[in-house]
Amino acid sequence: MNYLGNKLRELRASKGLLLRQVAAYIEVDTALVSKLERGERKAKRGHVEALAKIFKVNEKELITLWLADQVFDLVKDEEVANDVLKVAESELKYVKSSAKE
Amino acid sequence: MNYLGNKLRELRASKGLLLRQVAAYIEVDTALVSKLERGERKAKRGHVEALAKIFKVNEKELITLWLADQVFDLVKDEEVANDVLKVAESELKYVKSSAKE
DNA sequence: ATTGACTTGTCAAATTTTGACTAAAGTAGA
DNA sequence: TCTACTTTAGTCAAAATTTGACAAGTCAAT
């Protein structure tokens, strides 16, 4: 339920960096980075992008996790959660079949 | 991209109701109902519930569309949109396999 | 006890959402 | 056309949510 945060913490560990170093790099408070990693706060897109840079990973990969966590939050307590994803998928297919708009 | 709104308009038409009548029932301004139907404003859960009642349809059905539209909005402009849904699905599976939390 | 890494709590500021209100635009009948 | 009525568009203040710094706290190692 916090795929992005887990990933960020993994990455940071693998580089042997401290919260404070990551925080300095993305120009936020150390406490905020801690919260992002633990999913207590939602990152902004800009944060995710900066983090992808510092960790030298594909930005899309992190953005995907970032969005997935948000989608998850939206439906996690719903019994219709799976149906929701199905319908959303069909909406996506619909627009991508380039029915304009 | 506005499955709920379209559905609401269909339902209203099928019952031969005016915006003003629906609005009175759910106790909001007529203009708001118009906007909900056209997806210009996001309904609140309570609105969706009330609308399910007035139209005598399964509440879950409308809630599903309501949530799906929100998920769609979140990912519609993302190239990773489909991946996002996949990951979200896996997050869902993970929690439902009752790994606690 | 001190130091350093991380976490937690708080809060004001900033941003976003909300929905009524008003006015405009569209529609149909006389 | 005139008129009555439905629907849509624009505006805006109030309400709700988000944001992130700051300060204080915990914890581990020394």
C-alpha cells in the first residue's frame, strides 16, 4: 500500500544515503522525506522526479508507483475495488481507441 | 471519461425528470446537478447515494462508476496509465490476501 | 550523557474543492 | 415574436484539504 515509499527507502539504503542527504538534494525538510518513505505524506510529482534523478532510476518507474499508490488509496476500502479498476481500464481503452476526447 | 454523469443523465431521461426535480430531491442547486451530469463537478459520495435512491438503482453500481471516473482522471494523461492499474491491482490483491494491513 | 539518525506532533499558509447565486443560452409552444 | 421554462456558464466566498517547516521526541551506539 506504499510501494513508492518502500522503493524509495530501498533505493536510499542501496546508495547508503541518509535522509538528510536526500532531503538536501530535493530541498525539503528531513522529516518530510521520512514521511514520504513511510507513506505518511503524499509526494508531489516534482519530488518524485527529483528522487528519480538522485537515485538514477527510470522516472517512469517511480511515477508509476506513485500513481498506483494513489489509485490504491482511492479504492482500498471499497468492496467494488476490482470492478472500479476494470471500468477505469475500459475508460482508458475507450479514449485510447482515439474516440476524440 | 464521465461514465457516472452519462449514466445519471440516462437515468433522469428514462424517468422523465427535470434537473430541478432531481436537485430538489438531493437538496442542491439545479446548476450543480447539471454539472454533475456533465462531469464538470465531482459528486460527493452522499450525492451518489441519494441519486441511487431517487433512480432506484443499485448504489454499488453508481459508486463503481463514480470511483472509476476518479481513477481515470488520475491516470488519463499518463503514458504509464495501464501499468498503474496493473500495479494498483497487485496492491489490492496483496492486501486482500489478508497480509494484515 | 552526547551525538547522530530518524520519527512524531503541531500548525499556519497555501492550495483545492465546493456549491450557491446570477446571468446567459437554448427550447418549445402560442 | 413573446413568453415561460430548462439547462448551462461564470463567479466567488467559504469550507475543506494539503503542504511542509519547525520543534520536540525516540532510539541506538558509543
